[in-house]
Amino acid sequence: MLVRLGARPRRWVPPVPDLRAVFNDLIRFEIEIWNAVEARLKAECGLPLTHFEPMSVMDRVPGCRVYDIATELKITPGGASKLVDRIEASGYCRRRPNPDDRRSSLLELTPAGRRLFAEAGTVFDEELDRWLGAALPERTLRQFAAILTRLRAAHTDLPMQDSA
């Protein structure tokens, strides 16, 4: 190997990953963790993950509307409205008039919904810790979270497609 005097050594660059393999690993992991969390929530709380997620938005967002759930969960407003209908029919949330906009309602957890959400939140956190916290060192987990945030932020301006 010839080395030129005064030349900087070249840095080794790993090969570009197979993006299809990355996609497949990401999606398969998402399915596996979703199924594990869902199974525990259903078994221990009788609550599907599809209800826990909108309930978490209702709990976190003051003056929550269906639009807020749709935006945060990246689903259509129609899909979010159907989820809210199911959660409301179960007695875990209620709609009340929005004093600022008669076209929308404000959503809130009922007392039973708050109790169930608190119980389910403990189960949810335990399962996430089992799948993520116990599997990765804290530094790696922080880097992973930052990478996911960066990837999502890079595509926030893309319009959501309505499949209906």
C-alpha cells in the first residue's frame, strides 16, 4: 500500500445498509412489540392497545378533540372518531360541547376511564421496559429515540393519505 506524504488517512465508511432489510426489521419489531403490549393490556386490564393510545392523548392534551387524536396518532379523523365512539360506548370517555367551536366536541376520560388508564399505564410501561429498557443500555436507547425523532421530523411535511 502506498501512502503519500502529508495525505490524510481515509476514514473507513461502512457499506450502505440494505434499506429493505432495515424496513423489514423495523416493521417486524413494531408488530412484535405491539402484539406483546396488546396481549398484556387485554389480559390484565381488558383494554386493547387501540383504545389505550387515544386515551393517552385524551389524558395528555387539555381540551382534546378528535382532530388532536388523529393528528397525534397519524390516523384519519374518521378513524379517530370511530375509535372515540368505541371508547365512549365502553364508558371510558365522554364528549362535551366545545365552547369555542360548535362543530367539534371536547373529549375527556370518565372517572372509570381515568382509573383504567392509570392501571393500563403501569402495564404498558412495564412491557415497554421489558422490550426496550431491559434490552438496550440507556445511552443506546437515547440515541435510538433521537434517531426516530429525527426520521419522523424529516417527513412531517408529507401529506397523510386517506385510505377511505
